[in-house]
Amino acid sequence: MKAKLTVNKNSIIDKIDRRIYGSFIEHLGRAVYNGIYEPTHETADDMGFRKDVLYMIKELNVPIVRYPGGNFVSGYNWEDGIGEKSRRPQKLDLAWFTVDTNQVGVDEFQEWARRANTDVMMAVNLGTRGPDEARNLIEYCNSETNTYYANLRRQNGFEKPFGFKLWCLGNEMDGWWQICHKTAEEYGRVATETAKVLKWTDPSIELVACGSSSHDMPTFGEWERTVLDHTYDYVDYVSLHCYYGNNEKDTPNFLARAEDMDRFIKETAAICDEIKAKKNSDKTVNLSFDEWNVWYRTKDEEKAMEKWQYAPHLLEEKFNFEDALLVGCMLNTLQNNCDRVKIGCLAQLVNVIAPIMTENGGKAWKQTIFYPYMYASVYGNGSTLKAQIESNSYKSKEGWDVPYLHTSVIYNEEKDEVVVFAVNRSLTEDMDVAISLGGGFEGYSLNEHIELYTDDINTENTADNEAIKPIKRQVEKGKDVSLKKHSWNMLIYKK
Ligand code: AHR
């Protein structure tokens, strides 16, 4: 199969906000306990954090990590997780039917984030709680005042404020499964009032209002309209979440889910602009895609599990190679929409639907999806360019045209290099791509070709066998680039 990609230096979509390469750690299963935190592990540091896991997270160069949930946050009392550890209460978590010992709370997590070279995206509980607890929490985290909660933080050993700059106003409040789920009216009101007290306490923060939990929520659209009608003047972003699966064992259609993600983004951005016009506002509300991934094998697992366990193996999705291909396409989609998507969180980071897995007391290892995520985060910096693609296509189940070639093109001005991320979605045919860098890119040629490929798209990595890992392909200058059937590729062009 043949395809063509043409791009010019001045066809800039926007500069990428690095926060699109964020991730997420929830108090869920083994994400925190026996994931990032395992005091008895041989690599544990002075606070009980696994250094082998920290090392892998640094490899991913994660700019921001959302915390502490997810569904968990809608029942969370943040005060349970501060102060003397032996006095912290052990509590039932009604989101995942487990027990939380509260040995890790906001104090420990901000310290962990510092050690992981990342920032915290903090979420407040708008399920069982509301503006009062949220204002206390932000005073505890961000205030320098001589007042009760700021002093409580000092008493707990943290003289300097944590300085969290990005806050989520609850989580998936449109979902019936959420603890204290709300109608759009109810949520719109409480989110507005919470936004006011948070920004009054710290005007330097940015806020994310809950949008839809997935593109196919029956309330999608109306939810955003109503919530933004209330919150528009007070928030900076609206959230989107999506998880895709290959339940039907239909890989072409599975790989076409990136087109659904693209539509979800464009439709949500259009709704933000509709409310902007309605309010005659000068302000633009952008998007925070703060949960996205492949997830289907371990959905609803908590329902069948024995209840009230500590750190059970929950949502430990084992990703195969086709999942890595879709994750690659989803990353391309975030990059291609960087004019509106300013934050993205791969959900999640460790053990729970995650690129990094751990064995209790044992190894940490990389799932197949680790690599497209790592390369995007490390090399996908600069401005996304709008490329023209000529490629054969196929039809998705919705009847959409799905080009076999899925790409994003990024110009990194600092390094003076053009990075092309390319997935060949054909399951049967290799693809020769004529890549033409014009208008300002004269003299640039292919310098590096990294490839992820395996013959069997069902291949998984395990603790003992990292079957899927990138290889460096030999570069043939001046020729079409050959992309293997069902492969993910990164191409770097330099002068
Ligand atoms: O990431 C797992 C769960 O998926 C989160 O807790 C929730 O927000 C979403 O439904």
C-alpha cells in the first residue's frame, strides 16, 4: 500500500501544552498501596516509595498526575490522610468496595510527586462533600497565612505550601455509579460555588469542571451545556473521559476508536464555544482529557471481588500489542487537538489500567502501552503541524472513513527537528509513505526511525518477558518510509 504525508513549517495547529502527557493515580487496587508505596520493598526509600517505580515514571517524563481519584474522591475525607500515621483511620471505600488505611494522603503524595519530577492535579470531593471541605483543603495545601489549616500543614512538617496549581471540581458527576451522583443542574450549582471559594483562597489556580464520563453517555451535550451555563465564568477547562475496548474482537473497528475520540473532542470544544457565544464572553474554556485509555477486560471486576480487602488486584488490565497501537493513535489525537486539549491523563499510571506493573515484593515491569506513551511524552514537544494525508481508508462500524495511516507531526523548534508519529492500521499490508517536508523544511532528512511491531497483535508483555519493545530501524535517506502492517513508528527528521 502507498500513502503520502505533506507538511509545511507554517501550518501550525498550536504549541503543545506538555500537560497532555499527564497521568493518574487513584486510591484504587494496587495503584497507591503496593504500587507507588510499599515500605517493605527492597527498593523503598525513606518514605516507603518504591524507587524502581519512581525510576520508570521518570523515564516517562510525566508532567502532571491527577490524585486521589477518580470515583474514590467522591467519598474521600482528605483529613483522614494527614498527621501521625498510627492515628489515621482505616475506612471503607464505597467506590471500589475496599479498605483504605490512609497511610498515604496528600502530604505523602505531594512528596512522592516531587520525587517523581511531576506536579499534582488535585481533585476535591463533590460527592459526599462540598465547598466547605474544598476550601479547607486548598487552605491546607496552598496558603501561607497564619490560619488553622495552613498551620495544620506546618504542624505536620510542611512549612512551605504545596502550591497545587490545577484542581478538579469532583469526578464524573454525570455517572449514576458516582457516590452522590448529581444532575447537571445540581452539579453546575455546587461546582460554581466551590470554584468561587477555591479561587478566592488562591486566585492563581486553574479549575476543571466535570464534563461527560464518555462520548456515549446519554446526557452528553446537554450535561456540558447546563454545567457550563453555571460555571463558565469560574472554570478554565471542562473534562472528558473515555475508555475503549475490543469486546467484539474486531481490530479494525477497535483501532478506529481514535476517530471517536477526535469527534468527542471537537464536539465538546464546540459546546464550550456555544456557551461562550451565548454569554458573549471573551474567555475560552479549553479541554482537560483527564482519563483516557484502553480498558475493557477488567471492567466491573470489583462487583465479583470479595469486598473490603486492602490493596486487592483490581483493574489490572494486561495490555496486548493492538492496545499499544490504539494508545499510539489516541496520543496522536491529543497532539492533533492541542489547540483545545491542554491537559490529558493516561488512566492510570501504576498497576490499575497502567503502563507500569509491579509484583508485591518483586519486580516492576513495562506493559506494551508504556512505549507509545513514553515516546510521545519525551519526543512530542513543540508545535503540532497540520499535515495533509493521502491514504487508503476503510469503514468503521459507524460508516466513518478511517485512513489506514494515522499520524501526528510535531516541530520541535528548540531541537530543530520534526517528529512524525505514525501508525499503520492495516492488519495485512505494509505501507510505503512518501513524506514531503516542504515550506521551510528544505534540507531536513530522516535521521531516526523507531518501530514497535510484532507479528501477533495479541502479544503481551509479562514480568519475565518484555516481548514488545521498540527497535531502531535502519534509515534509508531519500526513499519512501516503509511502515510494517499494524505497526507504531516514530520518525525524526533533522537538517
Ligand atoms: O480509572 C478508573 C475509573 O474510571 C475512575 O475511578 C473513574 O473516574 C472512571 O470511571
